[in-house]
Amino acid sequence: CVEHDVLIARLGRKVKDRDVLRLIRAYLNSGALIEGMVMTSTRGTPQGGPLSPLLANVVLDEVDKELERRGHCFVRYADDANVYV
């Protein structure tokens, strides 16, 4: 689970529009309704959310680059990966 602060910092390297970053942080902090209670967290992205695959790609881009640097073959979609060593 990625910390929201880490995710926003990585997004901030490419996204210069502070309003967009604030909107994404609000999306991450919105929480989930579980048994009638709103549960919030400072980690993770909403499961099944439309932005979750994009946000996973932002976070895992550095992992991809490291796997490539090491010469590993891999396939990844969002947070699902197969690494062939």
C-alpha cells in the first residue's frame, strides 16, 4: 500500500497544476463507506476506482525501470505483475 504523501510527491514531479494535485488528494482521502461508516486512510487507492490503475503506474514506474536495468523480462498492468528471471 502506497502512502498518499509519496504518491502525491511522485505525481508532483510531472503534474505542475496544484489544483489537479489537490483534487487527486481529495479523491484519495474521500474514504469508503463500510457498514454505514465512512472509513478513511492515508494509504492506498480506492479499489476499482477509475484513477487507481493510473496511480499504480505512477508509483510502480521506478520499479519497472529497475527491473529493466537489471535485464529482467516482466509484464505489468496496474499493480499486477509477472517477472521472468
